[in-house]
Amino acid sequence: MSVKQALLALLEEGPRYGYQLRAQFEQRTGSTWPLNVGQVYTTLTRLERDGLVVGAGADDEGHVVYRITDDGRDAVAAWFTTPVERTQPPRDELAIKLALAVTVPGVDVGAVIQQQRSATMSALQDYTRLKRQAEGGELSWSLVLDSLVFAAEAEIRWLDHCEARLRRAQIERPETLLDEILTEEADEEARR
Amino acid sequence: MNAPTSAVLRMDAVTRVHGEGATEVHALRSVSFGVHPGELVAVMGPSGSGKSTLLTLAGGLDSPTSGTVSVEGTDLEGLGAAGRARMRRTSIGYVFQDFNLIPALNAIENVALPLELDGVRTRTARAAARAALDEVGIGDLATRFPDHMSGGQQQRVAIARAVVGDRRLILADEPTGALDSDTGESILRLLRARCDAGAAGVLVTHEARHAAWADRVVFLRDGVVVDETGADSAEVLIDSGTPR
């Protein structure tokens, strides 16, 4: 995740110190991706080294305040006008798990799918409940929730799709069909 | 949690078989579950999984091959056809994908109809229908005919008709199927609010996003309940930072 760009974007609104930045980040994203304050300060140090922010002294209570530079503003503008990269698909544990489940012998793939579907559905119920509670609240947080809802929904749709394809494969798999025909023929033979 | 006896809808080992012998189809196999006041339960499954059969049985429109279906503690089978019809007018509300409003009646007449069929005086029935329409936010459309309403408005009328006269069991069969996603969501919000106010709801859907409005989700496959989700604490899930 781009902590760097997110902090820079927050600094566009005015000089801030580390704790303030963390609080504002979490407020806008509903604490969905918690930041620890150490991470915030290391990032600020790196931003300062790169000339994107400058230390602006300490406030009355001794907090070190940072201010965005012109280069920093350019970096924020570039971030907002560039799409998030998709060159490499993010590692998806579920897709990897299913790809292996269908090939490794002895795995009940149907059970793997259903177990995941239930878990994802529970998460989707939770997000929906949070959405209801957040109604009329901050737009930024509600958009983050929508993103979680859409991702969970897509995952369930994909699982449904996997299940349907597996079923079809089981019906169409020639060796199974051959087995069935042979068994049927044997049954008929026995009846005669 | 409520005691099992307080369930508005209870299905015990319900099996429904269509046809006989070689053409025999098990639409439902030994399905058991209950829906309590204040609860919305979603039933999910692919087509042919038995979702609609389940709803038809819960509404007393069909009878199980074995097992029992009770609504507010009364076994529907023991009621006989006339008793079941009365139950449908007084205790059970049905919401369909295609609204099923009567085109020759305006909104308030559609909503008042089940009460009037039950012998309630016209004036009383109209007053209750007016209140139900107000509750679903379309009191101002009372004299509008279905043909002159949007899909979302028609579904609101249908929901008003399903809940008029304080019916406590609402059965919804893909109620958002014919609506765009925003309108669909407003319909779910209404169903949810009705359940929060004490009704028991069953929502049949194949859309995960809609099922997510329920307290519990029951998964049906080939007529069997294969799984069920409860409700975990949302805050814990978000605070941990890892949704999965």
C-alpha cells in the first residue's frame, strides 16, 4: 500500500505531525488498514530525504511538524493522475489454493469452496452491517466499505463459477462416463 | 437468542418429492430451520437448488412430502386448505420478483385487498393500507395504478401489501431481481427495517450482495442445506485489519 503517497496527499491540506497524519488516514479509511505511528515517522523521514517534505519545526507541545514541498505537490498530482499499476496480478492465496486443490489428489474441492464461500459471506454481512451503521456519515469511509463489499461479492461469484465448472467437468469427464457405461453394462449382464 | 418455540416460521425435516419412480425429483431433502421475530434469513443457491420450493412450502402454497412447516406455532398441514388460505391472508406476506400487483386496482386497493378478502370493512382496510403505503414511503402514490409506477415503486406497493395488517412472516422471492441496483438496495433496506421492527423474513436470492443484508445465510445445494453463516462481530473483523 502507498503509505508514502497517502501521507503526502494529507500534507497537501497543511502542515501536520505524525500522530495527526495517522489519525486522519484512519478516519478516512475507517481503520481498514491500520498504520502504526513508527511506520508514519519512517515514511516521513524518507520523504524528507527525497525532498518531498521539510521539517517545519516543533509546535507548542513539541511535536515535529512536516510541510509538503513543491516537489511533494508534484508527486501527489502524479499519483492522482496515474492509474494504480496492474502489471503483476497481486498474489491471491485463494486462487492459488483452489488451483492446487483441483490438482492435488484427495482434496474435497467442493468443501474447500463452500468453506470459503461461508467465510466470505460472513465478511460481506459484516461490511453490509457497517455500511448501514455508517449511513449519512463520511463519504470517504463509505466508499472504502463499498470497495470491500464489491471485492467480497466478486470472490463469491468466482467461487460459484468454480463450483459450476467443477460440476460440469465431473459430468463431462470422459473416463467417468466410460466407468458409468461399463458399470451399466456389467449390471445388465448380471441381470440377464 | 430466542427459544426455538418462539420462531415465526419453523421447518422440521421437510422433504418435497415431485413425481414418482424413475422421474422422481427430490426438490428438498430433510431441510430444518427456523426464523425468529426480528430476524432476516437469506436462502442462497443456484437455480434448481430448491430455493423456490422452500419458499412455496413456507408460504403454505404447497405441502411437504414429509416433515412439518409451522407458522406462529401452527402446523400448516393440520390447518387444511381453507385454514392455510386464511393464514396466507393474515400472517404471511409474499413479495415476488415480478411484483404480482393487480393492474386494474390502484396502489391502495392492491394493498387493502388481502384485508378485504379476509372480511375487514373497507374503511378499516383502506386506513391500514394507507398506513402501510406511508411506511414504505409512497403514501402520495396511493391512487396510482401499477402501470404508471416505476419498478421500485411497484415493489414498494408489493411490500406494503405483504406487511399490511401486521403480518409477521415476510417471504421474498428474488424481490430485487427486476430492479436496478440502487432501487434494489432501497427495497432491501425496507425489508430489513421491517424485520428490525419485529417481523421474521425469508429472502431467497442468488445475489451475495443482497443476501448480506440478512442475519443468517443458508446455502442450499440440490435440496440440501449445506452450510449456514452466523454473524460475527463486525468491529473485531475490521480492527484485526485482515478481512480474511
